[in-house]
Amino acid sequence: MKFHGTRVLLSALKYITIGVFILWVLIPVAWVVSLAFKPYAEWRVSYFVPKNFTWNNFIVLFKSEAFIGIMGATAIVEPVTKPLINSLVVTSLSTIMAVMIGFFTAYGASRYNTPGPFGLFFTLLTRMLPPATFVTPIMVYYSNLKLLDTHFSLIILYSAVTVTYGIWILKGFIDAIPIEWEEAAMLEGATPIKTLFKVVLPIARPGLVVAGLFIFLLTWTELLFALVLTNVYAVTLPVHISKYVGAVGQLYGPQAALALIGSVIPIAIGYAIQKHLVTGFTFGMVRG
Amino acid sequence: MKIAKVRVVNVTKRFGDLVAVNNVSFEVYEGEIFTLLGPSGCGKTTTLRIISGLEKPDLGKVYIGDNDVTTLPPQLRNVCLVFQEYAVFPHMSVYDNIAFGLRVRKVPKEELSKKVRELAEVLELTDRLNTKAGRLGISEQQRIALARCIAVEPEVLLLDEPLTFADAKVREKMRRELKKIQRELGVTMIYVTHDQLEAMMLSDRIAVMNKGRLLQVGSPIEIYDNPQSLFVAHFIGSPTINTIEGVLVKERGRFLVKRGEVAIDVSEFMSSYHNVESLLGRNIVIGIRPEDVYLDVNGPIEGVVEVIEVSGERLAIHIRVFKELVLKALVPIHEIVSEGERVRLSFNLEKVHIFDKATEEKVVLSRVK
Ligand SMILES: Nc1ncnc2c1ncn2[C@@H]1O[C@H](COP(=O)(O)OP(=O)(O)O)[C@@H](O)[C@H]1O
Ligand SMILES: [Mg+2]
């Protein structure tokens, strides 16, 4: 009986610990959700469920500054449409670039051992320095090249700093692909390029999806580079979110609403591609 | 007149310190099934990969037809290899797998479809054509790989242990199918296996390999009846060949093979050869296949029956002759013999092989006319 009692206690302890962790993670999320649906008057009160439920915080995001003034705070914030499109364009294109360049590099590294173990390690350099250390020189370069505040500059920079994840994630996947498949294709008369596109690329698809999702999330939430390198035309969502709370005002409601929109998009993408993710994690099953 | 389709000349391949293929030479004739046979790790796959071009030899040359292909990349050699593992493209349907090489060659759609369906019919894959190849069992995958290879009509078809993973029944059927298809197409086939029985049944000629070296090439019967080394003698045949090891001595005018308490009288055999005296005092191994050992009431050797097994249509009898020597005899199944019985044995003298213990090579004796 005593033994049984200890077991119950232990398992209770386990669930309490898990519960605390879940709360720890979920409370800020719940807070954002709650805030997004609260009217101005309730932004500073501590209850979760809004007394007067409203969509206004969302509607306001897509309108010009005049409407924001009505809510009692005076901030000049552009409608969210442009930053949202910017973010989608910049993040998608730079992710595709990082994944594709990563794939070819990883293939070379895996099959031909280029650029050598040191070279491969070297690609991590962009992630070892704190971004703040090189954002200023980059801003100066871009300024000289007249590339500041353009989509192009952000896409190039983002794909350059995330490509190393593409390389390392995909190298793991390609290493696990038996070389016999490529050899078989060559013996059927296929050129190396054809083999790469018809055999390796489709078999590595789960890896491309995993790497793509990971890089997408990183880029989607990136603030520092975008803050320094954009101003009006190429502003991204994280930069735009930061504009709702600052020296000019404290628009917690719209900010929460935008944060919610900003996180719904990657969640939706993740959900849409989860089928590929599952194959990605059970990749061993594909083999002989 | 036999035409050499593939010639491997003095090929050596090293992996670091390991000599995977050691100065190997052989010819494969047009339209035959040629088998590389040997234990695991003896260099069969490496030899096959060198012929296919997937591996470059460190030394030596490979010819296909009249062309030196030693430096030619695999896609230009017009050979096809069915791999032991990972034979099919897992992400493609069976149809797309078989069609792969044809599409690379830009074969018109209708011709392609006709050919794929024909091959699928022959290899019993018709009802699988739309299934993803990675979902199928290994034996089906091997058939798909075979169909894919045959589709491109290669000059030489290379198969690396394609039946390893099939169960016994399927293996037997596949072996027959393989031979039938090969005969119909007349394609030159190089087959790799470690299974001597499979090699014996399938091949026109066999090359036995061990530790990277090629030991002997010949028809199955030649290899079986006339092994040139102890290794080949041991590797081929089931139950395995009997061996009697010892020093050849002459006592009171009779030749004996002696080791410890073992002493076997081989005078009868030796008396039909000339240069026997030169063997005296040397360590030799006598090899005699179980079916060449007879139960014979007048035989010179005596022993006790220890174990009797039914082996196919015959009985395999294990007879203890000395404490350290057991001989196996294959006798007709109706032979009346029981365990524990004392029996006498004689050998078929025509079928006795003598090997040098040190070199493990066959000792060549010249026969008295
Ligand atoms: N790519 C390789 N790198 C290093 N060693 C290898 C490689 N391929 C084969 N070997 C070695 O060469 C020897 C012969 O291998 P293999 O030709 O595969 O033998 P088999 O097919 O007869 O079993 C083995 O000892 C194997 O470990
Ligand atoms: Mg092998």
C-alpha cells in the first residue's frame, strides 16, 4: 500500500510539473489572444476574457492612421497590408533561395566532399557572430549600392545568413540517401544533372520541407536586419509590429492582433505541409 | 567460335590498405551467364562495379566488345546493374521505374508504354504498375529493377546477388525465369552470388573468387570435378568435400598419409601416377567428394557410422575412421545401414584430388599409361 501511495504521489508530481510548463508557455500566448479581442478600455486590465468582445483591433490594422486616433492614442502607423505582403514576398523568396542553394551545396558536400569539412564548418560563421556586429557595415554597403529599403537587399541578406541551416539540415538527409539510387540512374543513361533532379531531389523532398519550414520561421520573425535596412518601402511584419508600441503611443490591442496574424501564417503553412514533415521524420522507412 | 563480350584484364582495386580485387583477369563470352562466386567480402561486387564503370580500377583494363571502356563513365557503357539493395527508385511508381531509362533515351510514348507493359507482363508486375515502388517487398523490387535494366537493352546485364532476400520458393522460380529471359534475349549476363548451388544451377561458366583473387574459371561441371585449389574444392559441393591431411610416407612398399594416429593407405591411388616419389615427406591434403566414397565390404578403410542424414535422394553417412577423422559418404537412399555399425569404405580412385598443404594448390601428377 505504501508503495502504491508513493507511485501516485510521483505521478501527481509529474503531471503538476508538466502543467506548470504548459502554463509557462501558454500564458503569454493566451494573453496576446485575449488582448487582440479587447477594446481600448480593457487593454490594461488583467482578466483574460474580454467584457466587450471586438474585432476592431484587426479592422484598424488595415486602415490609415486617422482611425487609430479615434481609439484614444495618437500614433501614425501605415496600414498593415504592405508590410504583410513584403514579409510574405521576402520570406518566401529568401527561403526558396536558401533551401535550393543549401541543397546543391549539401549535395556537393555529401557526395564529393566539397568544400571540405572546414569549408562546410565555415558556412556557420554567419550564425556565430551576433548579427548586431555586422548589420552596420552591411547597412553602409547597401547604402553605397543604393540597395537600402529594397526587397532585393533583404532577400539576399536573409538567404545568405540562413543558407547554412539549409546546408546542414539537407546534408543529413542526403547522407542518408543510398548512393545506389544515383548509380542506378546513371547506368540507365541519365546524366549527373538529370540524376540530381529526377532522383535525388524528389527523394530528398522531406528534407527540403523541413529545412524550408525552419528557415521560413527564422526569417519570418527576424527583426534587427529589417529594422536597420528598411524604412518605408520594404518594411516587414516584425518591424511593423514594433511600430504600434513606441514613443508615439501604446496600441497594445492592434499590436496583439497583428502578432496573432503574424503567427497564424506560419502555423497555417506548417499545417499544410505536415504530411511531408511526417515523412521527413520517418525517412528511414523509404529505404530498402 | 566464342566471342568475348567482356574482358577484364589484370584488374586491381584497392581501398586504402585493403586489396579488394587483386590482379583479376577473365573473359565473358557473348550470350552466356557468367557467375562470380565467392564468400562475402571476396571482391565480387567491386569487380562488378568496375565492369559497370561505377568504380575505376587502380590497375588493369576493361573491354566491352572491342572497346577499351576502362575510363568511360557508366552512362556511356550500355551496361546495366541490378543492385543487391536499393534496387528501385522508391518515389516513383513501378511504371515510372521501368520507363526511366527509356525516357532518358527519349523513346516515343507509345513504344515506351508498350515495352513497359510487355516487361511487366513477363515479370508479373502488371497489377502493380501504379504502386509506388518503395512500398513493395524486396523480391518485387528486384523484379522491377530487372525489368528496368532489360528495358534499355544493355549489351551486358550485371546482377549483384539479386535473389538474396527472396525466400526459397520465390528464389527457385526467379532463377528459372532469369535463365529463361536471358536465353530469350540472348543478352550477356554477369551474375554475382555467394551461393554455390545457385551458381551451379544458373551459370554457363563460373569464376570462383576468394580474398580478391580469382581462383578458377570453368563450367559448373569442370569446377566441381576438377577443383584446382583446396578453397574451390571446399566451397563447391554440398555436403562439402572430405579432406584428409597428413604427410605422405612410404612404409614397407606402401604409400600412407599420416598425421598423429591417422594413417590412410593410398597405395592403390598413387600406383597409377609417375612422379609420386617427389611428394614423399610433403604435407598434402587428399580431397574426395562424399559421393565418391563407397560402402564396400572389401574396402581398405574401416570406421563406425556416427550419423545418418537424408540428403535429397541420398543418405549422407558420417563415418568415424579415427578419433580425428570423420569421412562423409553419399549413398543411395535404399542402402541398409544403421548408426553405430562398423563399415568398410573405398574411394573412387578417379575422383581423388591431391593438394599441397602449404600452397593449397592442386598437385599435378602424371598418370602411368
Ligand atoms: N567503397 C569501399 N570502401 C572501402 N572498402 C570497400 C569499399 N567497397 C568494398 N570494400 C571492401 O572491399 C572488400 C570487397 O568487397 P565487395 O566487393 O563488396 O565484396 P563481395 O561483394 O564479394 O561481398 C570488402 O572487404 C569490403 O569491405
Ligand atoms: Mg557484394
